[in-house]
Amino acid sequence: MDMAEEPRVRILSTRTIPLNPIRPIYFMHTPDITPEEKQLALETLEEILNIAKVSREIPVVDFGVWRQPNFRNSDGQLVPHMSVDWYVNKWLNQQRRQVNVSEGATQLLFDPWNEKQPHYDVILTAQDLYTPDTNFVVGIAHKRRGTITSVKRFRDIKDKRMERETKKQELFHEVGHVFGLPNESRGFDLEYSLGAHCTNNCAIRQGLYVPRDWVNFVNDRQRTGQVYCDPCTKDLRTYFRK
Ligand SMILES: [Zn+2]
Ligand SMILES: [Zn+2]
């Protein structure tokens, strides 16, 4: 089965999440990300901020392969919260050779760095991801907090241009979720298939079949010239103006 399900909403306390939407984006990635993929991600983030009309207020801080000086202890173990390696590989399931992102993303919600310096996290990896109820996922997003996104499933696309565009499409999707899309209170053009999604020609559509759905979404985006549909674009801009 070639289906990527997104995890259902979990019961997590949002009490400690700062509500001011104007915060920097901390971008970091695991060492398996190529310079081209990193550049693509940074460009995509700028594109999203431009659509949201907040590129002047929200800086993207590039932490690269983020590692604090003592990110491993004397036994070689990863020290919690001290490297991108810990945030991603801490949850590596050796048997499945996949990273459990439901656990990983939970860590994002209780991140001591975020308590000190509120920000959004965008973590990019080429590790394959899963949640306990799926065979794989291409990414996970927590509204108002951050995402862990994987390029892994798009690397096999033969057409290089399409490979690039599907990776962008996925970031448009996951980062859109981080910025509150779809806005469920609007009450239309929504579906509840593994979490709330938009039913329009839009990056917030649910793409269960990977990469087939995502290739179709890229074609639609390039035909219409729109990343997010009109209601989602409006909601994205409103998110930052509350
Ligand atoms: Zn989604
Ligand atoms: Zn939409």
C-alpha cells in the first residue's frame, strides 16, 4: 500500500504555546539533506511568507545542521534538545528504519528553547517518517508550532523538475498547517480526512497517494498560478493579523 496517512489529532496541552503569531522561523535539517534541497526549502519558506505578507516581520533563521558543542555525552549518546540529530533520530525505529514523528513532534511542543525564545520550527530530513497507525507519512505539522518534513518519498521521482516541485508542494502543505490552515471556523470547503483539509485547488488538500497526488497538485498549482486557494490565502493573512 502506497498510502501516507496523516496522524489524527492527539490530545496535547497547548497551554505553553505562545500565541503571538509574529515569531521567527528556525530552519534546521539533518546531514542527509543536500545543499539544493536546503536552498529549495529556504526559497519555499520565503514564498509562503510573501504570500502571507509577513516577509518583513518574520525572519527565517538558518541553523543548518544544528548541533550544540556538547550534543553528545561522553558515551556518545545524543543529549536531549541539543542537536537536530536528537530531534529527529531520537525516535528512529531500528526495525522499521523509519522515524516515529508522532513522538518527535510531541517533543516540539515541550521544547525548552521555545520556552526561552518563541519561534516556529521547520525541520527537514531525508529520513523516512511514520506514525504508529501508518506505514509512512511525508511530514507532520503542529499548528502554531512547527513541522518535521521529509523529502525521502519524493527523491525517486524521475523528472528532476517534478522532484523539486513536489518537495516544495509538501512544504507549502505542512507549513500552511503550521500557520493555521485550513481555518476550520470558516465552515466551508473543508473535509475531515485524517485531520482538517481544504477541498479546493490548494496546497492544503489532502494527498494520500505519494507521489501521485502530489504530482497532480503541482500540475494544478502551475496551471492556476496559485499556491493556496482564495479562502486559505485570506485565512493565512488573517492568522498573522490577530
Ligand atoms: Zn495535511
Ligand atoms: Zn485552500
